[in-house]
Amino acid sequence: VEHTIKTQGGEKCVIDLMVSRISFDGEPAIIGTAIDITNRKQREHELEIISEMSESLRININKDEVLNSMIDKLSAILQLDGAEIALVNKQKTKIDLIKASGDWSDLQNLHLNKDQGLSGYIISSGRPYLNNEPKYETPFLYPELIKGYGAIAGVPLFVKGEIIGSVVVGSKGHFSENDLRLLQAIGDLTASALHRADLFEQTTQQTEELRHAYDSTLEGW
């Protein structure tokens, strides 16, 4: 039987409990074993989420739909209070905060230097970031927006080995290493979906240009 218990450190743990009746020194007794299956359950949960997210992003070919889908999913799973998605601009000189939600909504459409803020730090370093004491040493550009927060995390977005942006999330709760791993997995899916959306937009634009050129040629005959 599976049970969820709380450890002395306050963390939730899932155990597989097995209990049997036995005879001990001629007296009835009970013997039991408990196996920690927290990691297995977490992995199963992550796989379900990734599968759902993959299906959702597969059918979205519009960039806004991809971004909205990611923000909505992450907010529900990680109980976010703030989130932002930043992409490196085409000139690769600036960072565009193209999507922000929750407490950080006002950050949307800001343009930053590549080394500014936590997004710039993650993009420059190419490494994930996790801080469960964000009031200390967090390179967040607007510290007033994370007042009272218990955790900040972020991951780079990769496409074919190149960093195209980052995702930064915050919560008044706590993030685990499992949460960071899940964030990275969803980030990878989102980066691929954004790349497909860009290719679709380029193809649509080229098709329209060819159609216009063809129509102009016919008019000239």
C-alpha cells in the first residue's frame, strides 16, 4: 500500500508499505517493511507532464500559443507566482522579455542587454539556476518583485546546441532539484516548439512573397 508521509525535515515522502501478521515467540505480531518510492513516483509524474506538454506543443505552430501553453502548464505544476521567458534578438545583442506572468507581468516587452538580470546570467553561463533563498545573491534585475519569494529557478533554452533564450520562474514556496529537472525538460520542449514556429512563419512568409511575385508577373504579361 502506498502512503505519503512527512520527514523530519518537512519534505513529503512516498513509501510502499507492506505489513504481515506473524507469530513471534508464540505470540501474534506484525512485521512490516517500508520502501521509499518517492523518486520513482516523481519520475512517473514528470513523464506524464512531459507527455502532455509534448502533445500540446506539437499541435501549436503559433509562437504566442507555444508561450502561453508553457506558462500555463508551469504555473499549474510548480505553483508559480511569477514567470518570464526571454529570447535573444536576431542581432544577438539584446534579450527580449517576450512573455511574463503573475507578479512579473510588467516585465513583458522589456529589452535588456545580454548580461543583464537573471535571464542574462543564465543565457551567458548556459547553466540552470536554483536558489531557495532568493533574498541572498540573486542577480534578479528588479529585487522588489521577488520580495517574500521562497525560490527562484531558471534554465537556458537550447536549439541545436545554441542558446536562444531562458525561462525564469519564481514562487513563494520551495523548488526541489526534481522541479528544476522538470523545468529543464519543459524548457527543451518549448525551445523546439519555438524553433518549429519560426520555421513555419518563415515558410509562410516566403510562400506569400512567391505568390505575390507570381501574381505581379501575370499582371505584367
